[in-house]
Amino acid sequence: MRTLGIILLLAITAGAQTPQFEVASIKRNTSSGPRGRGPARGHFVQSGTLKQLIQMAYRRGGYEVRTVSGGPKWIDVDRFDVDAAVDPTLSLQQLYLPDGRGSAGIAWMMLRSLLADRFKLVVHMETQQLPIFALVAAKRDGSLGPQLHRSDVDCDAINAEMARLGRGVPPKAAGQLSPCTNRSSANHLAANAMTMAQLAEMLSAPAGRDVEDKSGLLGNFDLTLDWTDDLSIFTALQEQLGLKLEPARGPVDVIVVDRAEPPTPD
């Protein structure tokens, strides 16, 4: 498979319903580890298998990783780097966060177009009854765990301020998360002013299946969650947050891959 270029340029065609990269390239990742950097103004950088890129492009809300089925075996094995230079006047909120009307951030919409163009990707959505987890309170009295605290932060006001400033709102103190943001890694999750529905979405990937909020806890919460190979995420949820995941079945939106080809050269 050919190695493709790196530089990507953004162009949003006037009146177009789906924003696209004007010039797009993809590079095969042959390294042993992940490549990339965090979000930054004027850049879009992602690395992963085609399956992971599909999950990024078609994510629901801002967090949940959808189930992907079908397609050739290589979509879950071969890794690719996407490195984009995007319009620096677009804020990180515009690029990555939902617009409040159910549409994904611009960056993910552009990624959909890129995958369709370069990988000849064709997918369709199916709703299937599959095993899921229900996020519920671990204690009968509904008391919170030691690392879960109610927040009085108004995220609607914060998001409006971010849109006005064109940048994120800084944290109250050094080392703290900015309001209405989250941070996650392989075995760690932290959030400032997160709803239980958002937490359920973020737990879908580490839990290995869709998670639906059935906790009955309303409002926003600050939280930190850490787990290891010895302390599973299921145990950590109960001990640290006072929550648990119960096996259930429910409707799951599945991305079915109808067609995928190795990326075309420039």
C-alpha cells in the first residue's frame, strides 16, 4: 500500500450540506505505537484503523463510540494517520463538539467525506437488539461515591461563552479541568460538569458495549474514575462513583460497512 502525503487543507464549499477537505491525504502508520497530538486551533490530527476512524466520524453526541460490523478484515488491523490543517478561525467547539441540534462537529463531518472519497467507504445504519449495560446507582439510597460530586456549573452558559470567545474557558485553578470538559485515557476518566447520560456514552468504549443511563441522577457532576487490570472498571465504578453497570438488552445503532477499499493515492 502506498504511503500518501500528510498536508491537508480545509475548504467548506458555500452552500454545501457536508463540509469537505479540499485536498486530503492519508499516510499508512507502520509504527508500533499511536501517533498524533491533542486538538489545537488550525489542526485536525487523528490516527487509527479504518474501523476506529469510522467510529470517530460517526460518533453520537460528543462521546459515544458506535458499534461497527461488516467489512474486510484489514479495516480492524491496518492503521492510518490523518493530519489536517484546518481553517484557524474555526473554534475547537465548532470543529469537534455537536452543534446542539444533533449534528456532529464539522471535523467529524469532514472525516466522513474523506473516508467515502479515499476508502470508497459505503455504510448504512441498522438498529439491532443487542446486549448493553444499564448505568444504575449501586446503593439503594442513591448516595454518591467519594469521587462523584454534584456541580452547579451551567454548561449552556459556558458553551455560549466559548462560542463568543472562539476558544475554551480556562479552569479556575492550575491543574483543574476547564468547565464542561472531560479528559480520558486508557484507564482514566475525569470530567467537569458532566451529565449521567454523557458518562454513559463515555463508558461505552471501555465497557465494551453500549451503556444506557438508568441512574435517575439529574444535573451535572464532577468526577474522576481510575481502573487497572487488577481493579476492573466495573469495580472502580462502584467503589469510586457509587454506580454500577448491569447487563441488559436494548436497541443499538450499528454502523454496517457495505464497502471499503484501501485508500486511493493522490
